Amino acid sequence: METNITKRLAMVSKTLNANNIAPLAYKKFVEVTPIAQQNIKGRNYGQSGFAKANTRLENTTINADYNYADVLNKGRGYRDGQMRGSDQAPEGMAKPTIEYIRDYIQRTTDVTVTHYGDY
């Protein structure tokens, strides 16, 4: 006979499984990844989406496969040839993704995840 604690532990274990968390984190990470405006010689060519298109989930790892991933993740970006703060992702991508997963775990399991320090 399963006890309530056994059921709860099984549910928490399933929720915290990396194979379950990774797709949720990947979806959020891509959602908050900024899209660059293409301005070449004063002409607007729309949005590139290069960073979103080159972000992949590989097993349980989010791979931002572009050379300026760290810049975007620091809430920065290049505009008009200069480094500036990002209007679209001022906190980068990792911090909102981690906060989303922390909130998901809280909602799903009623377990509070506390984080101290930088992301």
C-alpha cells in the first residue's frame, strides 16, 4: 500500500527529472531570446531570429550555438554598431528561464527552490 509520502516523493521525483524539466526550460529560453533588427546602411530588413534559430536542446542541455550568446545572456546587445542594454531581454535568457523552472517546480510539487547569488 502506497502512503501519501510515497506518492508525493514519486511525483516530486518525476517533476525534477531532467528529461521532463529540459524541454520546459528550452521552450522558455528560446521564448525570451531577443530577435535582432536587421539594419544595414540605414535600411530596415526586418528581424533575423538567428539566435533563436541556433538555440537547440541537446539531450538535457540548452546549447546557444552562436558567438554572441554570452553577450545576450548578460542583457546586452549590439545596436548601431555599439554595445547597449537589451530592450527585449534586459535580464538575459538564463535568469528568466531559471525563475520559470523554479516557479514550475513550486506550482507542481509545492517544493520551494531557493537560489542565492548570480545566475
